[in-house]
Amino acid sequence: GGANVMIDGGEYDGAKAYKDSKVCNMLTMREMHKRWHDSKGVTFGSLYPGCVAETNLFREKRAWFRWLFPRFQKYVTKG
């Protein structure tokens, strides 16, 4: 089925879906700022939350990656 198809027609990829959603958030904020900042005085912005490695975001990936990635991210971010 079509329930798990990406917007570009490809198969569902959780990591890409997450990244695409962040890009869409940024584009929405840019457009809202462009349309209403000067006329309404409202400032719009968006923030990237960083990598949240300990979620089900990578549940479709191989087990070794799901084990290693959170540990790697904690090392990289010093978290």
C-alpha cells in the first residue's frame, strides 16, 4: 500500500520523513515571516531540536545501527 509512501513516491523512510518535516517547518516559517512581518509586525522563526537519538525514529534500520547510533550521538554531542 499507499499508506507508507513518501511525498516523492518512494518507500517510507523514517529518517527522511523526519528531515523533510524539519525543512517544511522552516519553509513555512519563512513564508509566514515574508507575508506578515512587515504588515503585522510579527516575527516568525523555527528551531532545529538537534538529533534525538533515543526515539523510534530509526526503527526500520538494522539492529546494530539502532544500538550504535544513540551511543555515537551522545559522544558527539557530549550528552
